[in-house]
Amino acid sequence: MSLVQVLFYIMGFIAVASAIFVAATKSLVRSIFMFFITLFALAGLYVLALADFVAITQVVIYVGGILVLILFAFMLSGKETLNYISQQRKQFMNISKLPALLLAGLFLVVLLNMIFKVDAGNLAWIKRSIENKNVITPNAAMTENIGVNLMTSYLLPFEAISILLLVALVGAAHLSRKEPQS
Amino acid sequence: MNFYLTYFFIAIGLFGFSALFALFGVYAERKVSAFIQDRLGPTETGKYGSLQTFADILKMLQKELITPAAADKLLFMLAPAIIFIAVYLGFAALPWGPGLVPSKLNLGLYYIFAIISIETLGILMAGWGSNNKYSILGAMRSAAQIISYEIPAGFALISVVMIAQTLNLQDIAMQQGILSPEKITFAGFWDVSSIGGIFAWNVFRAPHLLIAFVIYFIASLAESNRAPFDIPEAESELVAGFHTEYTGLRFALVFLAEYSMMFMVSMVGVILFLGAWNTPLPNIGQVQLATWTTGAGWGILWIIIKTLTLVGIQMWIRWTLPRLRVDKLMALCWKILTPLAFACMLVSGIWRLWLM
């Protein structure tokens, strides 16, 4: 096994194990901090897939942004609320969890189907790209590529997302505004 | 296999450097603060008190590691390590001289920006793990401050990247001296590709970057929780903020992280704005000062001198200015620095299109 493969399995194991811990642990705060490790392991997997820009973006947005905001919400809420949440019913199977279980099961079926049916090494478009040398090498600079694609092929989704974010910002500003004194 | 051994040596070397710098930094901080406040500072241990920080660290190593009974033990133990490692990882991408860079990352700058944000998580972990209201207040203030100030800092960095057209820190450094692969102009009109020196630095290549540099410097003070932005550990209100409960080695680690952070943000500022490892001396006709003072050894010397100057200014500011109130702090960030940083980014775009 090459070093890359060893690293892949190590990081895959960390990602899966920490994700299971996140879902199973009783302490909510610990599960958030464990989620940080899951995200980091995922970032490592992205690096192995030569998507280093995605890996770093993952760290910036999820670890530096979303995770910190979740923790913030946590610390602003009182200890009693948190204790109440962690003392909910412990049963693994109950009727209120049925939709979640159904969804997870269906996803598992789809994923397994994918893994067994697709022969990733022999797909036509992959072979064509290798023949045309249309592949990414470990030394390639990806940023320019991403920038050009965002501004040409994917301009419409990009702008749609920016409008969505603008709407969210305006909404947040409106909610936190002081009421005029009448 | 030698290949990997070099990696280990460099990693250990960088750790040793950050530890040594913290020792020196604490001593310098005390002497600078003493000078500013008209005191003497440490005088007893060693000549001029120079061994004082060694004595302090020896004391710290011997101290008992106290874990509060109500603390979340795991988080409490891990937090100082995460705070330090987050900062230490950033050193991997910083270039020290021509050809001297621990890791040649295409995305060096973006990587450092990402790494800095991990420190917040460590601080929140410390605050929550301590189970102490002062710690948690300090941690929350710190997180709010770092998240807010990342925005002006980020846009100041983007305005440099737009001029440099690369995120690779070594390439950005290369562009600011006589080794530059492309034409450099002083303020957009005077070709200084072969003159180099101080005229080729980014702040003079495009003068609006001077404003971007000041924005970045202010934001970097806030990101390393230094006065006047030290509300996370405001002694008069919060005992010691997020590290109230820490003792001994763990406390030392938090301090090591703070001083490494000071060095790292200053070094990033130097690399992006103040010519990185390039010499400040220009070539004047036959007197080839820039050519003589460019090289690996000189590079390390210049970058350390420049970085230590910035660290010195950080200390000077800390002991001169009073602490900002929370609302003033946020007003400064959102109402002054962020619009200015946006303006800098806009000017950068125009500059790159029409003047370069």
C-alpha cells in the first residue's frame, strides 16, 4: 500500500468514527467539538482527491464559521435547556425517529447500489479525459480554474446564491433593528 | 526517506523557534512596558533581568496541573493544545527567504487564513471546558471579535492578492524585489524591476495598499486578542478571561500560542505588504546594494528584522492605548474598517486593470 492509500484509510476511519461519536454521544457540546474532527478528516480526504481549494474552504466556512456560530448559540442558551435536551428519551427505535431512519436507510441503499454497480476505473468519460490529458496534476494551480468557471459556466447559480445571501443579510438586519419610538 | 527526515527537522525547528520567540517576546514585552510606564521591569535575574522568563518557565513547568472539579475534563485538557497547534500549523506556509519555505503551497495565504480561524474554536473550548462564567464570557467575546475582524482582514488580504494575482506566499514575496519574474512599477509609473529595494514593496507598488496594510494591522491586533482589543481577557472585568482556570504547563501553552500568533500575523503582514524577505536597499547605479543583500541568509535576516519591528509596534500599541468598549469595537470594525477594506479591494481591481 502506498502512503496515499494509508493516509486515505486513516482519515476515512477518523471521519467515520468521529461521525458515529457525534451522533451517539450524550454530551451535546462534546459532539460539536467532535464534529470539528469529522470536518477536518473530510478536509484531509479532499486534499487527497487533489481538491485542496475545497479542503481549505471547508475549514474556513465550516470550522471557522458555522461551528463557531453553533457553539455561540449554545453558550448563549442556559444550562437548564441543554440538560433538558440531553435527557430526552434514550430508545434507539421509536415512532418519532421513523422518518429519519427511513431516509437514512434509503440513502444507504442508493449508496451501496452506486458502489457495486459503477466500475469507477472504466467509466467512458474518465478514460476519455485521461487520453486527452484533461486531468489535474498535484502541482496544478486550481484557483484560476475555479475562478474562470464560476464567472463563465456557473455564473447563474453563483449569482442566485449571492442574492440568497443578500436576502438573508437584509432579513437579519431587519430583525435586529431597533423599533422606532412612537 | 531522507525526504521525510527533513520534514521532521523543519517541524521541530519551527517549534523551537516559536518557543524561543515566546521567551524573548515575554521579556521584551516586560521591558517595553516598563520603559513606556517609566519603570525598570525585571532587573534581578541575570544581566538586566534577561533570565527572568527562563526562571518563569521553569516555575511554570513545576506547577501542579489543577483541573476544576466541575470542568469538562477532556475539553479542558485539549483546549490549550488546540489553541497552540492551530497557530503552529500556520508557520508551515510562511516563506523565510528565496527558496526557503517549509511547504510550497499554491494556496498558502488562504491556508493561513483558515488556520487562524481554528484558534477561535480552541478558545471557545477552553471557555466552555473551564465551566466558569468569566471564562465563558471571555471566550464568547473573543469569538465575536475574531469573527468580526476576519472580514476587514480578509478584504485587505484580497486587495493584495488582486495585485499579486497569486495566493502562493513565496510568489507574492518574489514579486516585491529584484528577483521578480514580472515588471514592477513604483506607484504605477516608474519601472523599478532592476532597482528593487524599498520601492518594489507592495505598499509602494500600489499606494492604496498602505491603507489596506493599516486595516490588516488593526484587524490582526484584534485576531491575536492584544490590547486595545483585549476584552476577551480584560483583567479588570473578567479576572483573566478564557484562561482563568489554567495553571502550569497549560497556561504556558496558551501564552506560547499568543506570542506565536503575534509573530505569525506580523510575518504575514510583512510578506504581503512590506516586501517579505526582500532588502529595503535599492540598486543605485553602480552601487548594487539590492543585488548584494539578496540571498537566503539575507532573506532570513530581513524578514526577522521587519517582523520584529511590527511585533515591537504591537507591544507599543498595547501599552499606550486603553481598551475599547465592546460596542465601540464593533462600530470600528463594521462601520470604518469594513467599508474601507471594500474600497481598497475596488481600487485594487482598477489598478490591476489600468495601471499594471
